[in-house]
Amino acid sequence: MKIIRRAAQKGVGISAILAFSVGLAATTGVAQGRFSARPLPRALARAAETGIGPVESEMRNVDYHVDDAVILKISYLRGTLRTTRPNEPPWFDDPTSFDISLDSAVVAITPQSLTAMLNTYVFNYPGSDIKKLKVEIEGNELVQTGVLDKAINLPFRIKSSISVTPDGRLRLHPTHVKVAGLGVRGLMNFFGIELQNMVKVKGGRGVEVVKDDFLLSPDALLPPPRIKGRVKSVQIANGVVIQTLVGTTTRTVPRMSPAANAKNYMLYQGRVLRFGKLTMNATDLQIVDGDQKDPFDFFLAKLNEQLVAGSSRNLRDYGLLTTMPDYNDLGAGTARTSTGTVATKKP
């Protein structure tokens, strides 16, 4: 009451005094538990209760950079991000923190990317028998050329058919072999010599030589994040190797809802996901290509650069919609994020 009398003496209006008093009483009441806080919207309440677990993932028309030279051309991918560390969510900025567990996917790779992948991640170790490998396509077969590092360096050329093993690996089966310019396939058969006697591959590299065949495991060929799945079918078409992949287990796959008319995107929904300094509970994140006319060129290791060049906005359901330029456009200084080519959910 003393505060009110002093305020009145100084000419403060009664309405202002009453408003202050009511606000103070309400604040004090909430603090003392005498009043209920405003109920959280359903989406936020669900987010508050969300724990660490699989994050649903969907991609369409994404050129996914493993590095500057190895690019996976993802037509479609459906799966989950699964943490590799107890009590920690997947974190985009640390690719060792999660695996990509596939339900289904269609992924193509060019001979150039296949060459870079094998030279960088498979045969790049001291004592490797294979050097300077190059992969090309001839008709429906792969041609591998390089150097066999034995007592002397021997150039080789191996032409192979490609198929799938019962356990979901790629099989490269030689149909023609030349070493030092000489056709040796007939001699190998005559003397009972197999490629596994000539070529040794270090374990854990995703490649195994069994008799005459190279067997490639998709979940071990590349650096993290590891892709967990198996090959269902493979074909060579339009100058690329196209793989259809499925999961190692089956489950009921929940439906995901991307922004309307977005053809090139990545969508993440579900549990907890980290990116940069941010942590998103009950994740609802869609990353959309700013230029829908060609595939979305995306580089996880350069995520922040693409984020800076793009734009983000919150949606009414508390989701986050991010529009990015293609990674291969960043060097040209063109951040195509305001083209109006993507019709999105209303914010």
C-alpha cells in the first residue's frame, strides 16, 4: 500500500498501478504454484517428451558428396539415422556419430566416382597390391585397369560382368584378363591360378577376393556415416552403375510428408537431431534444393557453407524448412534461394 500511495502522490495513474499490481500478483502466483502455466501446443509437448532414438530420413534426387571426387547419385532413399553412441543423438557435424540404416534406396555411381572411391578408401594403404586403378564402362561390363605391384610393376586390364551375391554384395566376375599386355585368362585356367592367388586385399576395406571374383560390400566401402543395407539388384545404364538397395531387416515404414512440389530434398523427422550448435527435439527438418531444375548437389562436410548461403524459416507446426543452393554453385557465388520454384507448407 505504501508503494501505491507514493505512486499516486507522483501522479502515476490508478490504472497503471492496478496493472502493475495484477502482473506482480500473477507472476508471484505462478511461482508459488497457485496458477497453472499456459498449456504447451501439442507439437511442443511432444518435443519435450522426445528421447534419443532413430530419426526417419527420406531423400529424393540428391547428388550426395562423400568428398570432392566421390558422389552418390541418390534417386530415392528411405531409412533412419541411428546413433552410434549411447545417449547421444546423431550429429550432422560428426559423421561418425550415426549410421544410415536403409529401408530402400536407388543409388547410382559414375565410373569416375567409383575410381576415386576404390583408390581413396579401398586400396590406399601401404603394401596394397593394386595401384593407379581406373574403372570404365564398356557395354554392360566394367573395365578395370591399373598396376599390379609385385616384384615388378605389371600393368593389368580386367573386364568384368557385374551381379549380386545372395548376401547382398556386388560381384565383379572377370571375363577377360590381361597382364603386361598379354591375355592370361587361358593360362590362369590351365595352371589353376585364381585372382585370389595374385591379389591380396587388406581386411575391413569392403572388398574381398574369392577365387576369381571381387566382392564389394556397400556398407564398408565408404567412410562414415556408414550405409547399412544390402544390394538387391544392379544394372549398368546411361554410363552409370545403378544399385537398388534394401534393408538388412524389415519394418513397417511410416509415411513422411515433404513440402508440396519439392522434387529435390532431404527430410528428417522423429527423435533428436543435432546440427551445428542446434539440437532439434521431435525433429521436423526439411532441406530443399533452391534450384529444382537439376538434382540437389549436397556436401555434408560443407553443410554450414550451404546453410549460410541459403535461408530457413519456421513453420506453423514448429518444423524448420531450409532452402539451400547446390554445393557446386557456391564457387560461382550464386545462392539460388529465392527463385520461388518450391511451393512449401504455409508457415
